[in-house]
Amino acid sequence: MTDKINLLISDENRLFREGLKLILSSRKIEIVGEVRSLAEAIELLRSQDEKPTILLCDPSADTEAEFITMREITHEFRDLKVVVMSERIAAPWLETAVSAGASGFLPKDISADALRFSLELVQLGEQIFPMFHSLLDPRQYAPAVPAMISAMAKSRAVSLSERESQILGCLISGLPNKTIARNLNMAEATVKVHLKTLLRKINVQNRTQAAIWGINSGSLAYTSGPPACGQPAEERTGWA
């Protein structure tokens, strides 16, 4: 689905960094470094020949200085995508992250599956933000607010049926229709009907956008989907 992610982790908590390394290291994600702050990150980036593709960071330790450094990083290393992951999910922080060039903003209570999927989407060029990102002034931050996210934000108040919620969770987990049908004990044709209704309800065009909507909406965003959607990694599929 995507090229391998070379990930640099910045967090003041050593145990948290080591935990992320254990959780995320895989054939798709290689941890290429870990630092305690963005000040250390920019020095590492300047000294390395091979650059990471994504910087996952928590700027909580020294907020003002960290966001200033984040602006320097996104300006100097334009191919590097920055994802903020913090316990503080609030509009002022989100606004600052967007203006500093972040490509995503995730909570620290996100599940491992949702985090991996979010990083894969960011690697593909998508932006992942909570739905209240749409409340930011679009005139000031238009370059950082994708039209797709703005459109999906308008549909965040929809009411999904239990089946639609289950299928949305399966989409976030990366399952193809055939596996969804088997796991939810229904015909594949029935899955397609529910999926078509789901896409119409949340005003998106395809399963990729539906999964992004699920992550951004907050309802299923930080889980790996219903238990029925658990599956081996090799059963994951593309998001076209």
C-alpha cells in the first residue's frame, strides 16, 4: 500500500518511546531514531544523511519552544511529515500545530492499529486531525485544511446503525469486504449494501475516506474496531 515508513520519535518520556518502538516496529515501519525533544530532533535531522519520512512527536514538555522548532523543521525539511501525538487535544493546540506545519494530530490513547493506519495515511499524503479542526479559520489555514477533511467534518453528526459502526471499524482495521462478511457472519453482497449506505451517510466517496472519517470523528477513531474485525496483518488490504 505504501513505501516503508522511516519514523523518528520525539517524546520526553523514555519508557513511552521504548513502548512505541516495540509496538510500531514492523516490515512497514522502521524506527530510525528517538529523541527527547524537537530541539534534539532538528539537530539529528541536520546530521543524518538518510532522513526519516515521518516525525512523531509530543511537544508538551516545552510547548512554546517545541512549536517554534516544529516550524523550523517543517520549513527546513519539506519532505518530512510531522504528526503530533499528545494527551492534550484542544482547539488552541490544534491551531498551533496546523500553523506549524503538522500533518496530523492524534491523542495518546489511540490504539496501536489506529496509530499504524494513521501513519500510513500520512505517508500517503493525507492529513489526520480531530473533527473540530474544521472550526479553525479556513481563510487563515486553507493550505493546511484539505477539502476532503472539510467535507467530512460537515457530516460528523450522523447516526450510524450497529452494523454500519461495525463495518466502519472493520474499514479502519483494513479489512476487505470478503473478510468483513466472514467476520460479521453476513453475505458479501450485504456488506456492499451497508457500505454503500455508510458512504452516503458520512458524505465520502470511498473506503479510504470512510476510514479517515472514522479516525477523525472520534467515535471509532481510537479503537481497532469491533472484536469481530480482529485479523492477521496479512489480511489487510489497500484503501482505494
